[in-house]
Amino acid sequence: MRVWFITGASRGFGALIAQEALAGGDVVVATARDPSTVTKRLGTHERLLPMRLDVTKEDEVRAAVDQAAKAFGRIDILVNNAGYGLLGAIEEASAAETERLFATNVFGLLGVTRAVLPHMRRQRAGHIINLSSVGGYTGYPGWGVYGATKFAVEGISEALAAEVAPLGIKVTVVEPGFFRTDFLDDTSLSRTAQQIADYGETVGQTRAHAADLNHGQRGDPAKLAKAFITLANADSPPLRLPLGSDTVERIEAKNAHVAAELAAWRTLATSTDHD
């Protein structure tokens, strides 16, 4: 029986992953800013501990993690799921909107990870699973600032995996594509207050596409949650796990583009070394 610590567990991916972990016989510490929303979504269960947690408040983060470790003796799997989206052009995103987004999606993730790592180091075991996005691998018009937070999660995860591997701790960054959750609803997606007409042909199309796509996305959230259990059960989990055929297609297209561009510019790229 493993102990999961899942942030943003009252809805969306977090709630579905928590459900699957409970169904598999594991213990789940399910966090949310309002723990009553966890109980409302998941019910009551002897192996479920709803917990109040705002990932942007580091003192609250450390207290919650320590309470969970004290209650169950260990933390085996951390799922850094809490986060939200911001739709708008780079120029349209204000400093305040950008800072709020990074506070949750990046600094919040770092704070929870820092709080959990001492327990995993003591155990010499554990698995940290960080939620990124297809937007953390390739950029899109209108998703630049949001994508920047997920690019940061990718870099953090890659470095962290190398740092903690000798300690028996595993790290995976999961890259979902578009799934039929509430991500494109106002409850999970913010839009920049400013909209600039000159970006109508680029970001404007992204806004229209997001509205048309909402609740018609290709991905099945229930299958994603089951994939998390497969990932958690793996003896040698991958560093990166793309989920969704749209993510796979985008990764393959970007990798091909990068390879072609590198080949075209290789001579100049390698010309800057000392003779």
C-alpha cells in the first residue's frame, strides 16, 4: 500500500488520479485550497485524507507535507498537479498575470517538491510526477506565458531526475495533450485582460479554437488517470511521458523540425569554436 500526495485533487486530473489510486488499494492525501471540495468530489474513505493546501504558501505546504508524512509514515508518490492556464499573447499578458501564473505553476510545484524530498531521501525511495503539457514541449500562439511555466517544469524535472537518481528517487514529467476536462472553462483558464487587435490572426484564432474545442477534446481523462497507475507501477518509469495522440504528433513534428533546422545551420552553429 503506497501513499500518494496529490495537489489540486478536487477536480480534473487530480480527482481522477486520486480515485484510481484509492481503487487500487493505496492511501491518498488529496489537497485543495478548500478540502471540502475534495470530500464533495471523492466522498469519505478511510484511506483518503483531504487536506487544505495553497501551493503558493510555502509555510502551509511544509505543514501539510509534514502532517501527511506523520500520519502515514511515508510519502511514496508525489503528483504535482495543481495549476491553471493563461490564454493571451506574450505582449497582452501583464506582469501581474504572469507572476500569478508562475507562482502556482512553477514556484508552487518547487515548494511542494522541496517539502517532500527530505522524506523521500530518508526513505531512499519515491516517485515525483510533475504535470507539464504538450505546451511544455512546443510553443503555440496565445499559450506563450502558460507554456513558459510548463517549459520550466520540463527543465526542473530533467535536472531533478539526475540529482535524485542515486538516492533511489524517480522523476517523471507527464505531457498531456488536450483532454475533455474543464481546463478550457473559466474555472481553470484565465484570459489576459488586454487583447490587442494586431494579434487577431494568430492569438485570435487560438482563442476561437479554444472555445470551439472545449469539451470536444480528443483525450479521455479516465484513460489518463489509468495511465498514471501504470506509470506508478513501472519499475523503470520514463523521464517524459506524453499522453494523447495529439501530444505524440506535436513532439514528432517538433523533433523533425529541430533536426532539419540544425542540419541547415550546422556549419554556422559549429563555426564559433576556438580554432
